[in-house]
Amino acid sequence: MASPAVMPEHVDAIFCDLDGTLVNHGQRTASPDLISALGSSTVPIVPVTGRAKADAIGLLESLPINNAVIHGG
């Protein structure tokens, strides 16, 4: 079994694509362990999407995150 990755001290935030990374066709694709790790990370995880706020809000609310970059910034 692989050891969990250790976050380097110099990381201020992690930006990742929402569609195709954390969700796919509106359903979570990330493993439950990863979703749990997002919520307990001391480094902010910031999903980024080209979706409009109205299209993204339901997906974003289902993830343990506090920030996101959406269509139009």
C-alpha cells in the first residue's frame, strides 16, 4: 500500500480542474478518500471551472472546500 503524499511546506494553495478531475458529468469521480483529504487539508484546495455559478454551485457545495474559481472569475 502506498504512503499518502506529504505536502511540501512552500505550497500556499492547490488549484485543480473541477470537470474531469473532481467530477465528471455532474458526478464525483474523485475517490472518497481524496474527497475526505480535501476537507482535512491545511492547504486550500481551489477547484477551477468554466461553468457559470448557477451550473457549478451544486457541485461545489457537495465538496469540502471553501473557495473556487468559476466562469468570469
